[in-house]
Amino acid sequence: MSKPYKKVFWAAGFGWMFDAMDVALLSFIMVALRQEWGLTGEEAGLLGTGNLVGMAIGAIAGGYLADRIGRKPVFLLTLVLFGLASFASAFATGFATMLLFRFLMGLGLGAELPVASTLVNEFAPPEKRGSTVVLLESFWAVGWIAAAVIAYFIIPDYGWRVAVMIGALPVVYAWFARSSIPESPQFQKQAEKIPVGTLLTSHRTETITLWVVWFAIAFSYYGMFLWMPSVLVDKGFTMIKSFQYVLIMTLAQLPGYFAAAYLVEKWGRKWTLATFLFMTGVMAFAFGQSSGTIELLVTGAFLSFFNLGAWGALYAYTPENYPTPLRATGSGMASGVGRIGSIIAPYLVGYYSSHHYSYTFIFSVFTAVLIVGAIVLLVYGRETKVLANSGPRTGQV
């Protein structure tokens, strides 16, 4: 592997990990905030939704800017916005200020993720593009695991504010790591600018398919995992026990990524993603009906395995559907439009739980959405593995 490629991969990976750590901490501190501030289920859901509204806007704006002014400057600016807002959230005085900070964090994070995956995709060796981007996504699981450890050991004794400050501090490291990375060589060589409207003309089928799949996976992930500790508390476990069990379930995310990284090169992007989406739906249904501790842990672990493996495959698959001048824009737009699902889901779970709907019903909704996403991908999606492995791409993949 070349030195620039290693720099880009590790700088993006560690930044991704720190971002995941901060996002994951929300799922844990929501339990504490509901007790400390007396939040209703709907208000707690709005905290997740506010963050995700920012992510949707940030993804669209970040992808567009990355195709206009470059991957690297956007990559750096998103980190500044995310890091400052994250640290400031530790000093939130109530629901309104926390909602504002979570929105600003979402802007930075939403812009970063599609730009980072595009940058790594363009530096990766042609024969390893898919597996490389999936492995980049695996840093997200490391961040979640770190957040679960911080929540378990810090929040009960020191409070949620200390946990948030700890989660935000490593962003300083990511800034120094990213400042030394080079700009994408493909962006530097590509002078052509393609109108954004071609996403719905020349690339209409790919774009709409990606939007549906992104909606399905974002809806299910943020609806299920932001609420996971609260779901376990509602099922009768203590706050500390719920944190412990979520940590155990989260450990299954890493092998999910590694399996997807292997399979995207073995089976192809499309079939790997469709399989993991379908199995996430099956496990969501099983988890919703679970009640005993062992049953919850097993189904929750498989839910983590397949859902996060699907995320890895999706990040590998998305950029390969577009030519270089449109790659970040197309990826950002897919992420932004898809995150409409992530905006709706946390609030919807809060609404349903406040009105005493069963978790069997709530997780069945996730199952239905995931199955629809898998079917649309199988019918309308195209396989990009062969084309992606054919060499450098400056035009159509």
C-alpha cells in the first residue's frame, strides 16, 4: 500500500471512530437525560432527530462542495464543526440547547461521512476498493464499542457530561492527522464539472435505487440503535445492565464488517448488501419478540452483525455508481435523502413507546422497511464490482 493511501485510510478511520463515539454516546446519555431533565419519550426522540436533520443537510452540502472545491478542505472543515459542537454539548443546560448542539454536530458529521468514503475510495487500490471502504466503516463499530465502555464506566459514577467531554477530546488528534493528507489525485486530474441534475437523468435508476436503500438502512439503524439502551430499560433491566448488554451486542459489529469486507470482493457489492439487509430485517423481527436475557443478547448481537455489515457494503457500493466529477455529490445526496429515514425513526419510536405500542410492533416496522430496501436493490441495482476493479476512474464507472 502506498504511503498516501495509508495516511488517508488511517486519518479517515480514526476520525470516523471518534465521530461514532460521540453519536453513540447519545443513545446512552438519553437514558440519563430522561431521568435528569424529565424528558418525555417524544422529546428524547427529538434529540436524535435534530442530530439527523443536521446530518441530512450536511451530507448533501458536503458532497456537493467536495466535487467543487476538493475532498480535503471539506474533510477538514467538517471535523472543526463537529468537534466544537460536540464539546459544547457537554455544557448544555436543557433540552433546547442540547437540541441545537446536536443539530450542529449532525451538520459536520453528515458532510464528513460521504466525503471520507469517497476520498478513501479514490486512493484505494482498484482490486481492493470495496473491502477497503468496508474496513473504513468498521472504525464506526470501534467508536460504538468505545462509547459503550465510556458509558458503562463513567456515566453511573461521574455523569453524562464527563462522558461527552471524554468522547469529544480525541477529535484534536484527528485534526492533526488529517491536515497532512493529500488531495485526491482523481479530483486533481478531473477538470470536468457535471450538472447535479444528471443524477436524475443519466443516472436516474442508480440514484433512486440508492435513495431507497439508504432510507431503509438509515431508518432501521437510527431507530433501533439510538433507542437500544432505552428499549432494554423498558424491558425491565437497570440502566447499568442495559449499558452492559448493549456493549456485548456492539462487539458483534466488528465481525459483521469483516464478513462484509470479504464478501463484497467474493460475492460482489449488490448481493452482499442485499443479503445483509434481508438478514437485518429477520433479526429485527426476532429481537422485537425477545424477552429473556439470552434471547435478547443473541438476537441483538446478530442484529448488530448484519446491520453494520450492511452499512459497510453500502458505503463501498454507493460511490461506485457515479463518475469522478459526480461521485461525492451522488454519495452525499444519497446519504442526505436516505437520512430522511433516520430523521423519522427516532421520533417515531419515541411516539410509539409513549403511546404504549409493543416493541414487537415497532421492530416489525423496521423489518418491513428493510425487506422493501433489499427487494428494490435486487430488482433495480447493478453490480459494480467488476467495473470498480478495472482501474482508475475519471469518467463513468
